[in-house]
Amino acid sequence: MGYATTRGQVFRACRRGMAAAVLSLPVLVGAPAALAAPPSCEEVDFDGVAYTVCIADLNQSDLRLFWSGATGAPYRTFRAVDAALAAQGLRLSFAMNAGMFDDEYRPIGLYVEDGVELRAANTNEGPGNFHLMPNGIFWWGEGMAGVSETQRFLAERPPAVYATQSGPMLLIDGTIHPRFLVDSDSRKIRNGVGIVGPNTVAFALSHGGVTFYDFAIFFRDRLGARDALYLDGSVSSVYAPQLERQGGGLFGPILGIVER
């Protein structure tokens, strides 16, 4: 299933219901010193395509999801998330867009933040990449993390403190998505996430156009993932200060690693 064991996510101050969860940024309470490591980021070339790859040990890193700020408006940018964290004496050490969203920057699939489900899972049929079934969910919390097919996630209900749905799946138990075409001519900038070790998650963004099939091959053969999920396409970006990549664009859900 692509589970990775973690030390358990840090629980923050209790929220006053779902509305408060949307309107406020989670506050870190009593985080152990171990949750302070930035991801390891590098630029790699694979089969003629350049990628930014950031690998995080979830035993060491405080990985969170972000959507809406104190006013209730979506953050939309990495800079806005970082500014909100700075007011708490925290900062981003890594960020990436975390799944597809609608015209109002709302996640179009499952979105769980700090244990609160703010958007329900989307199992509808429809056009576009999100509905290229099977799609999937990247989730973590309660000492575990995983990339799971949506129906499997809903059947098993793993202990997700954070979760974001997107699609399609890239890899399912080491097998490439059955609907990907080896000879596809649809080449786009793409980003995704995969489970690559017992405590390790890899995030990747292509610098140029790549097919779904080749992106899945990259996660399997270069990064060693067995389960991986496509997050989004041409709008995708990454914030990786260690590579002097500041990111850009407007997003719905954003995932990020937080440091003091």
C-alpha cells in the first residue's frame, strides 16, 4: 500500500469546530527538537528530463497541509504561508502545491488538515486528470504515511491527520497506472509524491514536459517508489530555498515542512 512509518505527527491546540479549522493556521505546540530537519533537495536528470526532487524523513520533519488563513481566504502562495508562519516564530523549509483545486482555490477532493476533514473525498466520474481512475490520496499521521488508491483509503480508513486527494495514481504497488500510454505525446510539467522508504517521502517536479508514463517510470526506477501520486500539472511549482527555488503561482492546497 505504500505506507511509511513516522514518529507520529504533533498535535496542536484544539480547534473550535470545522469553521475555526478553516479560518486559522495550526499552531505548533511543544514540538520535539527532532522535528526540525529540512528535506534533502537536489536537481537530477533522468532520461533527458530535469527534475527537482526533495526527500523528507517524516521522523525528522514537521510536514503539514495549508489551505486558508486567518481571514478565511485561501493562502494561494508559498509566500503567504511563510508569512503566516513567521508570525508564530516559524518558517517554511520546503513547500509544493498539494493537489487540484477549483476556481475558488478549494480542493476538489478529500482534504484533511490537523485531523479535521474540510473537504470530502470525491469519487465522481468526470473529465480531466483527477478523474483518470484510479486516483489516490496522500496521507500521513498517527505514526504512518501512505499513498493509497481512493477506494482503498475509504475502505481501510487509515489514521490520517493530514490527507490530500489528487489523480491519477502514478504507481500502484509498483505497477504503472493501467491507462498510461507508453507512446503518449502529452508532455507537461508535472509534480507528484511517492513513498520511497520506511520513513521517507519523495516530492518531485519536472522542469520540462514529461508524459504520465515517463513520470511514473521516474518515480519507480530513479526514486525507488512503489506507490506514487500525481499532484498537478503546468501550474506546479516548488519552494526549495536550499536550491534557491522560490516557487511561484497560485494554488489551493499547499504542503510544506515547518521549522522553528
